[in-house]
Amino acid sequence: MKKFLFVLATISVFALEKAEAQENVSFGPIVGVNFSKLTGNTIYNDWKTGPTLGLFINYSGESRFGINGQLLYSRIGGESS
């Protein structure tokens, strides 16, 4: 997890520098929550919540061409304890 946060911070720093140099670059956070549940022949079928975190970067050129990139961490699964 520490490695993921380091990579995310490094990319955001480079994106900030790039955004100042060009007006057609945008970036921002992705934040959300996952709710998952096991179904089927399970005795315990409790809901499990998890975070969704990430960063998106958009670049659009003057000729209607663009590139979009995303880094996303999403915790999924269910509990059967």
C-alpha cells in the first residue's frame, strides 16, 4: 500500500507540472465506496465495504484527439467468517 501511495503521489506531482505548462491537461481524484456480498450456499453472507481510490489524467489536443489515463485501487470481495 505504501508503494501504491508513493507512485500515486509521484504521478500527481508530474501532472501538476504538466498542467501548468499546457492548458489542455486536466487531472483529478477518483473516490468512492464498494459494497459487496457473497451469495449462494454460504452460511454467512454479510455485506463488506471497501474504498475505491484513484487518479485520472486527461489530455486533449487541438485536433480533437485526446488521451485519458487512470490509476484505480478498488477493494472487492465478501466476508464469510
